[in-house]
Amino acid sequence: MKNKFIIMSLALATFCGSVNAQDTENYYTKKWTDNIFLGAGVGAMSVLNDGVTSPTFNFNISLGKYITPTWGVRGQFSGLWQKLDAQDTGYKGDKKTFAELNFDAMLNLTNLIGGYNANRVVDLYLFAGPTMNFAKAVDTDITISQSGDSKTTWTEEGTKTRLGATAGLGLGFNVNQYWAINLEGRVGVTPSIFGDASDCRKAEATGRLTLGVAYTFGGKNFAKVSDRVIEKEVIKEVVKEVPVEVVKEVIKEIGGGSAAVFFKINKAKINAEGMVNIKLMAQAMKKYPNAKYKIAGFADKGTGSASFNQTLSEKRAQAVYDALVAEGVNPNQLEKVAMGGTDPMFEKAYLNRVVIMEVK
């Protein structure tokens, strides 16, 4: 039974890897620091031998990372004690302190089947992987008298490490891009934490049911691979050297035109390429002091809620406004407008992460 369980766990982990190979054609994590989460949960645990023991308290702490919207990995520590009371042994009813360390591959079934949606509220996911538990060993000593009567005693020895495998099913409720509430059920098979005191000492099954929360640092943040390719091409075009004569002509004509500053997903920080356009626009604005300009901030409707995108577009417009004023533009020439998340204006959704400066 134990070997079959381990094989099933490894098969699920391999399947997760193959899914990732498909999913990275659509989404990826830009930085290794993105989509790291911390979780904690409490619930009950029970030994599943020849019956189900009375549940005892269980807690867990997790640290993991979503590699793509479809799969991720995590490490989870749990404990604190377990009780053996379903077997007719002298060890019956005793509690045993132990700790457990799980390594999980996580497969989001909802995103696998239905595709990634940043605003989805409910996620169904599988997880599986190897496990280690740490507990004191129990030694059994049987004494048989001359009359044939037997007496069994149990003694605790040093701490032992036991290896096995676990798998489970989780239901996640996404409060927002940062917080989620998770209900998880996990079943595992390892040598018994009670040693020889258990009839299933070589392969003992355990079950856990926990309710917890998870916090994703910086919020869940995924980008399309197709956008990454296009963004690189756009940057190449932006940073090409432009002859001085052309720059002068742009400055001359821009007073009656418009310019754009692009931003990274969920960001309102102006990069070096954006500052080039701001400096050029600022020079033109100062040459036309009677002209009025609109500073309109936008966000990508497909990433983030409506309220989040509205706030983000306000921050982007404010950042460009402040940069223009810092370049010497009269604030009375400028009007800020926050458009929130909008449908693609320039064919590609990522081009909506922009502030457009134009004459009114």
C-alpha cells in the first residue's frame, strides 16, 4: 500500500510538470520574488488503522510559490500530537507528540480546465508529495510466564524519522489578489508514529482536515508569455538611438500632438524609457505656455478588479503629472484624468498600462 501511494504521488508531481510545460505557453512569473505565499491552518487529525481514532488538534504553517496560475510548490510543517485509541493495546488512549514536514506539488484544477481568470473567487486544487514525520519510537516488550500468561509493556525510545507520502484536495476562496481562505483534506501513509504499539506499524494511514488562510506577497501577479515577447520588441524600438536632428523636429511639433508613457503590470513607477517621452513633452509644453494638456492614466482591464485598476490608473497619472512639474511645466497647464481598467485600445492588452499626454 505504501509503495502504491508513493508511486501515485510521484505520478501526480510528474503530471504537474507536464501541465507547466503547456501552461507556460500562456503565462509566467516575471520575477522569482513574485507569487510567494505564506499560509497557516488549524484543524483535526486522525489515525486510520483498523478504524478511525478520535480526532486530535492539528496545525500547519506553509511557505510556497505559484509558478504559473496552474501549478505551484510548497513546504508545510504541521503537528502537535496524535492519540491512539482504536486498538485493544496497553498503549490505548495515550497521546504522542510529533512533527511533520510535507513537500507538495500543487495543481489548480480550476485554472487547468477553465483557464486563468484573475477575478475568479473559487479554486479547486490537488496537492501531493513526500512527507517526513518526527516522533519518539515505542518499543514493545512481551513477557510470557511459566503458566503461559503474557504481559506486554511499552517504553519510549529516541526520536525517529519516518518517510512516506501524502496527497489531498483543497478548496480556495480568493478574498482578493492577496488573501485566500483554504479548506484542505489530506491523507498520508507512513510507518506508524506509535511504533510497535500500532498494529499498522509499517504502513499507517492518517487523515487531516484543516481550515486556513494564505497571504501572497505583492498579490498574485502573472503575465502572458506573448506579452513578454512583444514588450521586448517595443523596448528595442524605444531605446534605439535617434539622430539629434529628428529629436529637434519632434520637440518642435509635439506642442500640438501627444505622447505615451508605458508601465509594467500593477506598477506606477516610470522607467528610463518613459522619462525620455516626459522630458520631450515637458520641453514642448514649456514652449506653449497657453496650451492645456490632459494627463490620462489607464490600466489593463484583464488584470485586477475594477477598484484596483481605478486606483492604479490614478497613481500612474499622478506619477506622470509629478514628473512633468519636476521638469518645470506649469501645473495650471495640466489636467489629470484616471480612466481605470479599459478594453484594449491598441490591439494588445498590455499597451493599456499607459499614461497618454495630449493637448486638450
